[in-house]
Amino acid sequence: MQLQQLAYFLAVAETRHFTQAAERMRVAQPSLSKQIKSLETELGAPLFSRARGNVTLTAAGEALLPLARRMLADADTARREVAELAGLRRGRVRLGATPSLCAGLLADALARFHRDYPGVELKVEEGGSRDLVRDLARGQLDLALIILPLQSSDPSLVTREILSENLVVASASAPGRRSYMRIEDLRGRPMVMFRRGYDVREATLAACRQAGFEPRFSVEGGEMDAVLRFVEAGLGIAVVPSMVLENRPALTGTPLLPGLRRTVALAHRKDVEPTRAAQAFRGTLLSFLGEAAREGTLPQGIEALVDE
């Protein structure tokens, strides 16, 4: 089994079209088809069903797909790790992060890393923790900033807690601001709610249900920036991570009692040592958080969980 064959297989699996896959791989379509056939012969099972012009994965193809993605990602990581032996003049860090972190602390940490390692390419994937954990397991990310606890335990990941953060109620009305709110105060209030897959959505729903009510949505399904804009427009209130209200003067953040907090962790695969570039970014991020904690420059409601 050759890596090139797996790359051809993955291209067909993702495009569901042999001609388009050949174009993506910049190879003649007969050559691609021949390699796929050779791979099927070696594995002893057809990987694709070709019926009436439709290309679909067989059961064997479905089983091979996640393995092929992981093998190709690991091979790419190995090539880059060898290339980095000469030093961090080049390389790549594939980092996953939740939308609130992308809108908050992460930009400053990335800027510091880019200043120190200008030749290292940074690729940031924004998504919910479940999606990021899946991408880590597939080898599509080197590191990911995720929210703990995980929805399901994954023994293939190593996690390190790096910060803890308050969840607050964001509203557009500053006059007469309350010093705090209770979960019960959200009952019957129009709320702007994140799309499914956001950890803060699940935390909000769980807290409301524990208090004995279902929240009332005025708008549902937004991403982080859209939710904040909807709240600014007066469409409702929203429970959000405190850090996203930095530089949002039109919004007021009211603490919740009892407090709702979340823990952010840095994760990577247990069976693959992070590349030197990824290790360097991890060091930069932890150093940045430690310095910010010492200097008191962390946003309100955030506590660094790293050595200061």
C-alpha cells in the first residue's frame, strides 16, 4: 500500500467523482483509476461502488477512509518534522480553537509567536470542541484549544488545563445594570442562542434545565460574532464567555450567581509527539498566559492555570 494510492483514494472519496479527483491530484484519470484498482486488489475488497454514474464508498471504503486520512496526516507531519531538524526557520502549526478564543486571547499569542518564528506557517481552524477533538484524532490538527470536560472521554488525547473563565449574561442595556443575575432570572427572557455544537450553548441549557425551565429563544443558530451583534441590536440577552466582551462597549456583561465557569485546555494526540513548531507554539502560549497573569492584563473573569 502506497501513500500516493491513499491520496488518490481520499480524493475520490471526498469528490465522489473520478475525473474531479484526478484534476485535484493533477494526474490523468486513467492513471488514478489504475492506482485505485491496484489498491483494491491489494486490500482484497472494492472500495467504491460505481452505479449509474454515482460513486459511493463501500463498507470497506468507509472503514479505510478515517485510516487513510490519519496515515496521510501522519506522513505529512513526519516530513515536516524532518524538515524542521535544521531549526524553526520554517514549519507549520495547525491549531484548532473555539470561536470565543479566536476572538479573544489567541490573537495576541499568535502575534507573539509570529514575531519570534516568522518562517513558521500558522493555520487556524475555528470550531466547537467536539469538531476539534475529531480533527485531532484524524491527524488534521497538531494542537487544539478545547473546553473541558469533553463530551466523551477520549484516551487518545493529552489535555492540559490552561485557563478558567466566567460565563456572563451579555445585554445591550447598560443603564440600571444589575450587579449580578441568577439563572432563574433568565426564565421567560428572550435569549439569543448559539448554534448546536457550541459548548456554551450546552452549558446554558443544562443550567436552565437544572433550575427547572426551558429558555425562550428570540434568535437561535448564530456563530459567536453574530450572537454578539444580535444582542447589540436588542434582540435578546445571551450567556457568553467573559473574554468576548472585551472591546465591545455596546454590551454589558453581568455575572451569574452561582457562577458558571468553563475550563480551557490545550490538547494533542497522545500517540504522536507534537512537531517542534507545535511545541514552540505551546511554549509561547503558556509563557504569554503566565506573563499576562503576573502583569494583571488578563481580561476580567479569566484565571490562568499555568505557572506564573
